[in-house]
Amino acid sequence: MPFQTIFIKKRIFGILLVFIVALLFFYTQLGPAKISPGVLAHKVLREFTWLSLDNSSTLDHCRNSVQGPRLIADELGYVCPIVMVNPTGCCNIDHSIRFDCSSCAPSMCCAVYEHCVSCCLSSDKKPVLQDILTNSIHPVYSSVKDQFELCLAKCRTSSQSVHHENSYRNPDTKYCYGPPHDKQ
């Protein structure tokens, strides 16, 4: 009987030890998500790159939105029909509109996803985006590297556009780049 008791105690101790090590590992990996918003925002801003788009009109290679079947928004802020995308991934600037906010409302929500991304990239939206980065603890925003990625994520996953997590506040303008309604 004493041999079985010692064996059981050792087994329980081993299981507890593995559990504690796993808990410490996950705590160190996920710990920053528990930090206050200001501290996390400083981490995000240190790794974040603001693109200078006002003076640039072409790149050797562009990332683009690749969202809808008809339009594309590229990282320079141009919106064009998908058939007008150059082999570089950039919109053909002769057949596109830059910083297109034509379907966007004053609420910073747009009817067209690509317009949301394009409008969000405009330099006059930088204060709005800085506020979002500074005051948000959402893990999506801690993983974005630059303004284009932030605009893609913000327009795609904005809590501003949903009501009760399962329906759009306004089905006509459901792509939002601004802060949530309660912060406007």
C-alpha cells in the first residue's frame, strides 16, 4: 500500500508541475494582452510604420485589398476596377481615384469596402488612426505593421458597423475606419 501511495503522489506532483510550467509559458506569451491600453499602444506604435503616401504615386510592387470581385484598393490609396490592376499589383493611376471617399458618410463608415480602405489611407485620417492605435487593446491592431494593414483590418472588422454583434447598424455603410460610436 505505501508503494502505491508514493506512486500516486509522484504522479500528481508531476501533473501539477507540467500544468504550472504550461501556465507560466502561456502567461509569458499572452501577458501583453493583459496590460493597460496605454502600455499596449506604445508597443504597437513602436512597431508601426506610417506610410508617406502624399508624394508617391508608384511603387515597384503594391499590396492591394483583394476583397471584392470588381474593385481593388492598393496601398497607395488608389481604387480601380480589378481589370485595371497593373502586374505590379498597383492600380493603373490613369483609371483610378486616389483616396476615394465617395461612398463614405461623415460617420467614417462606407458603403464600399475598397472606398473605406482608400479613404482611410488619406493623410488627413492619421489623427483618427493614431487615436485608434493608442486607445485600442484589440489584438488585431497589435499585429498590423503599417497604415495599409491597419486600414484593411479596421474596414473589415470594425465593431462600429455592428449592433448586438450580429446585425449591421446601417446595412448601407457597413465598412468603418473610425472609432466606435461611443467614442465619437
